[in-house]
Amino acid sequence: MSALEWFAHKPLGDGIFWIQERFYESGNRANIWLVRGSQRDVVIDAGLGLRSLPDYLRDAGLLPPAEGPGPRPLLAVATHVHFDHSGGLQHFEEVAVHSAEAAALLRGDNYEAVTWLWEREVARPPRPGWRARQFRVPPVRPTRLLQEGDVISLGDRQLTVMHMPGHSRGSICLHDKDRKILFSGDVVYDGSMIDWLPYSRVSDYVASCQRLMELVDRGLVEKVLPGHFNIFGAERLYRLASNYIAQAGVCHKVSTCAMRSLASIALRITNSRVTS
């Protein structure tokens, strides 16, 4: 299967494209965002990597032509290293990730990447003989380590890094302050927030949700482009964040701890079978 068949996209205007993996039929299917600037382009999250995303961007005509002798700069930014967002980073020359998860990406740590792919989730295999049980996130060396407050410049637009741990220890959002757009990764999307994975932490998530609510209170976000599901606005963002804080009491923390233990055991067993 070619990259043109595997992916599909929808233009949202203002240089933003919404990309998805057509044949990965799962709630884990991540949104991929292409943001074009006057000087460089950024891909926010990269999907599973079963087909080459850069090939798709070129073949679908989504990348502007280079103005100089070399290729136009293209940076892939991982909002975090979970498998559904980081598997495709292997196809990019320039890769950025928060420093807290850089080592996991470099060593191809599929425990921290929570790699968990089922055969039935892939409606059409990307190539003959492909098997889900063989899927791994390969080691990738980041070319840029991100920290809170860093700015990724595209020329005519700037994306500010907001470190928002809780879902994972290196989760980030990217904030386009001028356009009041938040690329939220898995920090928040229009669904139940997952805080029971390895390296998830409820107290961190509460603090991150408080920051999200402050963005709304200050009028700094009008549109959220999340890591999964549909786009939503500021009112929904505030409600999702406030609801999480309201339910993050003692009982929730106890149940989350139990679920995290079960998930950790299952992931270690799964990864040991793949590597053996």
C-alpha cells in the first residue's frame, strides 16, 4: 500500500491540515497536524509510521516548494512518545520531543511508548505479511529537545511549548498565541482523559488542567486541535479541564493506581513476547 492510500487529509485553512491514517480503525488513531509557515513547516505527531508520512506530504502536494537549493525545512514534533503519536518519527530527519521523554525515544522504549496494537485495528495491512504483534516504535534520535516556554518559529507564526505532564511525563501542548489555537496532544481531547498509564500522574494532570483553565480565563485559546477525535472550542476545553479536577479525589487516585499496576504488567508481558 502506498502512502497516498494509507493517509487522508482535510485542509482547515490558514496553512493547517488535518491528517489521519485511514486504515487504523481504533480509538487510538491519532490526529496528525501539518502547520505550514512562511519559512518552515511543522508536523505535530506522526502516527504509527506504517507508511511514510513525509512521502504522503510530498505526493499529496501539501508541502510548498523549496525557495533555496536545499529542501524546505520540515520538523516533526511529538506531543509525547506514546506509540500512536511517535511511530512515524522514524521517517523524519528533524525530530523534536520534550526532554523528559527524549531518552525513551532514543532507546526505543516500547514500555514507555505503551505499544499496544491489535491485528483487528488495522483494516488493511500496509504491506504483505505485516503482523500487528511485530509492531515496535523504533529508536529515534531527537534533533531538538524541548522545554517549557521554547518557541518553534515557522517564520510568520510561532508555536510556544507548554509542558503539560499528567497523561505522560513529557506531554506538551503547542500554543499559537496570535491565532489563539492550542495543539493539545493527549493532554486534553473530547473524551475521557487517560491517567493510568506508566508515567501518568494524577497530581501533575490536575496542575496541567488548571493551566488549561487559565488559558481560557485569559482569553488565550479559542480553538483546540487535539491528539484524538474532533476539534472543539474554549468553552468545551474549560469544562473538560474543570471536570477532571473535580473528580480527581482520593477514590479516583486509588483506582488509577490499581489500573496503572495492571497496565504495567500487561505492557511488560507484551513487550517481552515481542522481543523474545
